[in-house]
Amino acid sequence: MADEIIVERTLNASRQAVYDAIVTADSFRVWFGTDAVAVPREEMTWDARVGGQWTAVMHLPDGEKKHWAGEFAELVEPTRVVLLITDEPESPDRLAVSFDLDELSDAETRLVLHQPTPGWPAEAQEGLRAGYNAFIDSMQRLLAVEIS
């Protein structure tokens, strides 16, 4: 079993637009929330610089809340973002999620996402992969609106 997941997708947007969607709070909250989950801007903190901290609260469909925290570990505009992330903000443990962006054309970008999953069972990895694909679907819809 692999100790990481990799999600590779092609988005119909420029590399800069995809990068901006990842590092801009108002865009992040839309795609991170997906269509089913609200991430209110007023419940976020956001300091998009290397070493900067971020927090967000997901309001789930069942009324529960999931608290997230992290740090911007690496920002290489417009090609790479590495976020440290956890859904247990009180824990010092964070997983690094990397977003690598390859420009295929002026209006098409390959996004390759990596996240370590040390010791995770296959079904947990598949759930995580499905979650990231839902995030990326939401990001594509957001980018389509911003471009039009």
C-alpha cells in the first residue's frame, strides 16, 4: 500500500488563476467547502505567506462543524503551493499537501496534488482521494465563473 495519495487533474484555467484560487481566502473557502459544505469567511483566518497560519470551519450538512488549521509551508507563484493541514487544530501534527501546477496552455493547467498517508488503510485513502476530487470539481466550477 502506498503511503501517499496523488490526484492529477486538468483544469480549464490559467496556471495563475489556479494558483490564486488556492492561496486566496475567498476562493479557497468556496472550493474547500464544495457544494455541500459551507466555509464562512468570517470563521477563517488567513495569512498567505510562507510561515503564515490559516484556520477554517466547515459547516457540514448534518449541522456538525469541522475545524481545520494549517500553515503555508511553501509558495512558489504560480507553480507550487504546500499547505500543512490538520482537522485536529489542537494537535501539533500536520500533513503536507502539495499542489504542483503545470501550464499546458494559456487556458489549461495540470494540477498534481500529493498528500502523505502513512499507515492509512486503503479505504481511508480512497475516501481522501474522493474528497480531494470533490474539492477540485468545486475549484473548476469556481474558475469557470471567474473566467466567464
